[in-house]
Amino acid sequence: MRLNLSQRLSLVFAVLLLVCCGTSAWLQVRSSKMHELEVVQGLSRDLAQHIAHDTVLMDSNGLMPGAVRELFSKLMLVNPSVEVYLLDSEGRIVGNAAPEGHLRRETVDLAPIRRLLDDQPLPILGDDPRSADGRKVFSAAPLRVNGKPAGYLYVVLLSEEHDRFAERGATSAALNTALLSIGLVALLCLIAGLTAFNLITRPLRRLTETVSRFDIDGAPQPLPAPSVAVDKSADPDEIAVLDGAFRQMQNRLGEQWRSLTRQDQERRELVANISHDLRTPLASLHGYLETLTLKDATLTAEERRRYLGIALDQSRKVGGLAQSLLELVRLEHGFVQPVLERFSLIDLLQDIFQKFELAAEARHVELKASFGPNLPTVCADLGLIERVLTNLVDNALRHTPAGGEIELDLKPLGALVEVTVSDTGPGIAPELREGLFLRPFNIGGARRDGGLGLRIVHRILQLHGREIQLIDVAGRGATFRFTLPTDQQTAEQWMVRSMNLNTPDK
């Protein structure tokens, strides 16, 4: 039969209670018996001394064993619970009034007699001559002949008659009352204990039901927080702490499950978008190469150069997508770590503008930069920050119509430098802003590079412990803003914190 925890605890408690009650009853009976022996021996401690003083038990020749039987007959009339023995100086029984065959010992141990004569604490048990191994309370007195020790008068205070009577009365009313009271107390304790166990284990049973409903194969459902806040530092209820910890664990698992589900969905979207963006240039590349192969003899030199140019352009698109995807994988899997160094953002902007100067002129888009005097240098990874600005400017250039402008603004903010990149394009609709830096997006079908540019920007700044934000500025299209530290120690602290928590500071 399998028992649950509450039943096992109740069974153990009942067994322990039974053992405790049995021990208590044994101690009660034993203490009562010892008290009785102490009282009997205390009251009759000087009995042997009085008998020895008032009775002639010796003459000039020594002890008179025959006098013991006569003395015993007289004492039986007055107190039938005593037995009288005469011992020599070695403890041998030299006189007794025991019936034939009742004497089981020939000697009595003298050590208890000496302790009694030395007034040591009672009760003191001595050998029972009528039992091979029994011990009883006694009274004793030394006997002298001509001033020399001749032996002892040994009086057993609880005779065989007393033992037979005690056996018949072993279930006396007093003992029955004591045992009954112990039984009632045990029953009440058992009822109280089982009730207490039921109340104590009730939260545990609720927790067990909650845990049993946990579906390891499904999405963990969020649980409400405990109704009473648990203070772990103030001697808390362990079950309440366990319940709170399980709720937190399930809620945390639910959050992680939803996060993994979201990441999986984003991964699927990313793969789908990459596949879509690769399919178009690859199909075009394949088509033009196939045309060149089939119609090589009929094509003019100008047509051949035009087809080859288109094929090269499509191959560059495929290469760009592959490079962006490889870069994102390296960033998200920790293969790239920032190497901090000091550099001037103004010099970096000049390099960025030179990179996009021809493309901007071809699209009739103006590149502008604004920054205040005495702009401090920043501490970051120069190559990665160049990649951030390159992606942002490239993204703005692709979405800014002819006649528009792209502006990069640098502004000192205490120990930070604020970088803002804005354009005069259509901006990003509110419904597309959720998860903007985590998934590819499409604005009017103009998505390129698989939408990986902003995701790479987000991850690079995250490695620096920073965060990029999309803000609304009147009269502007898409406006992105982030900050960089000017102090190396601060930059290192933010970078280490982002590595440990994977959550950038704002």
C-alpha cells in the first residue's frame, strides 16, 4: 500500500506517540514502585535495630539460629510482610524461618547492607534469600558478641506473601486510573497531532496539485503571485517560500517559453525573408547567365556587356546578403567582442560621408552633419561603430526620396555623446515599430539585405552596453538615436554588464 506524505507523517507521529506513551507508562509504574520501595524502606529502616535491641539472638557462645524461628512466628502475627534472617560476618545465612525448600540462597551480598548502614540514599535493594536473582528492600543491624562483630540481622521488608498479594492486585484501581489517563492523553494528542498535520500540510497539498498540473510539454501558464508577500529573511514558512519560488519558476519558464517561441518565429521570418531576397537576384543572375550561354553567338558586344553587368550587380547583392547574414551570426553567437579604443566621431563621420558621397549624388540626396565645438572623443570599438553608422546611413539613403536629406547630429551629454541619424523619408509606421530591431521589416517593398541592417546595429550597440532608439522628430522621417561613453572605465563596465545580463543600459 502506497501512502502519501501526509499519511506517512501521521503514521510516524502515531508510532512515536505510542512509543512515548508506552515509555511514559513504564516510567510511571517504575517511579511509583520505586517511591513505594523508598517509603517502605524509609519507614522500616530501623526495624532490624529495634529487633536486635529487644530480642535475644545470641548468647556467650555466639549467635542463636533457633531464636530466629521463634522471632519470625511472633513478627508474622504483627507484620506478615517481613522475613527475618541471621547472617554471619561473611554474609552466610545461619538462621532463618523459611519453610522447607523456599530458601534459594546460602549467602547474602553485604555491600547493600553496608550502604544502608552508611545512610546512603534510599531505596537500597539487597538479595532476596527466597529468590535466586531477586532483590528487595530490607532493614539490617549489626550483631556483636563480647564486643566483637558476629554478624547481621537481615530483615526483608516485602515477603513472599506480599509478592503474592501484589500479583493478585497488579491491576489495582490506582494503576488502572493512571493507565487510563495516559491512554486518554495519548488519544487526545493523536487527534490534535493529526489535525495539526492536516493544517500544516494543506499548503503543501495545494502546492502538489499546482505542480501536478504543470505541463512539461506545453507552454507554462502564468500563476498569480502569493496572496501574502513572503519575507525570506524573517524566519519564513518554508512551504510558503517553496510555493513562491515555484510560482516564480513557472512564470519565468513561461516567459522563456514565449521568448523562445518568439525567437523561433523571428528566425522563421528571417529565413523566409532571406530566402525571398536571395531567390530574386539568384533567379535574375541565373537567367542572364543562361541567356549569355544560349545566345552567345547572336548577341552583340553591347548586349553582352549589359547582361554581364546585370549579372555582376545581382551577384553583388547575393554576396552582400551572405556577408550580412554571416556578420549577424557572428555577433549573436559571441564570436565578436568589442575592442575599446578612443577615437573622434567627427573623423569617423567624414569617412562615412566619403563612402556614400557618390551614391547620395546619384540619388540627389544631401548628406549633412552638425556638431558642437569641443566635442569629446568616445571610447568604443571603432570598426563596429563604423558598421553601425554605415548601416544607418545606407538604410536612410535607400528610403529617402530625391531632393531629401540625411543628417547626422553629434551632441555632448555629460559623460556621453549622443548620435542622431535622421532622414526626410516616409518614416516607419507605428504598426511596424514593434520588434523593429529584432526582425526584418518591409517599407513599401523596399526591403533589402534581408532587413538585417538594423538587427546588426542593435546587436553591436548591445555588445557595447548601449541601446538604439527610434524617436519621433517633427518634420523628419525615420530618426535613430544612441549614445556612446567618453570614459573608458564606464565603457568597460557597461560592456561587462551587457555580457553578464545581455540587457543594455539606456
